[in-house]
Amino acid sequence: MAKLTALHLESNHLSGSLPSVVGTLTDLKMLLPGFNNLTNTIPSELGLLTNLSEVDWISGDRGLSLQNNQRQGRIPSELGMLSNLGRLWLQNNHLTGEIPLELQLLAMNNGSLMDLDVTGNAQLSGTILDEVCGMESLQFGCSSILCGCNYTCGA
């Protein structure tokens, strides 16, 4: 399976964990495990999937869709290594801690991360860099997707 480029698992009533071995599938361009009942933490090994680019064959959006599961714990800072990532959907899980600085810098410096959705994760807290809050093209600011979270703008 080393040449597997797409793994579409959405809405299959899956439970348990997303195994860390998924991080060895380095040819993956699409990973869609959302809308299941996956638990535990987001594997940091997903940061090794640097080829993730085309998530949605219809819209052509680039990203990683982990929304609407039962994910717990922190957002791994290793996801900031996904330099081609255009979209990261983490909404409606049970994530805690802060949005890693590495993801914020990916949005700022690289410009590839255009859409980050963390709504529905009431235990997220922390600060978003002012430069990121002010990015009009990015759904990352305090006035949009982060409403309802414990975030504030300005570091």
C-alpha cells in the first residue's frame, strides 16, 4: 500500500483510533476520516503526510478532514509540517489546549493554509497571533470560526 494516494473513510460508522501507521502512507494526497466515531488523539505521524494536497475531488480543496469524530487531546504541532495543506477541519471533536504556533505560522509564512475550522471544541484556549487574526482570506480569525472558543487575538 505504499502507493496509496487516497483514503476516503468518511461516514462509515468507524470507531476506535486512527492508527499511527497511516503516517507511513507518504504518497497519500487525500485523507478523509471525518464523520465517524474515532476516538483518542490525532496521531502526530499525520505530520509526515507532506503530500496531502487534494482532499475534495469535486471542489479541489487541499486539506485534512478530521471533523465530527470524538478526537481528544491536543492538536499535534507536527501538522504544521504539512506545507501543501490548504484546509484543516477539526470541528466538533473534544480537542484541548492551544492551536499550535506551527499551524499559525503555516498560515502566515507559507500562505497555503487558508481554512482552519476548530469550532465545537469547547476546551481549546489560548492566543492567536495578531498577524493571523487580521488575515481576511483566512477563516482563522477571532471573528469567524473561532467564535465560541476561548481564544483571544494578539500575542
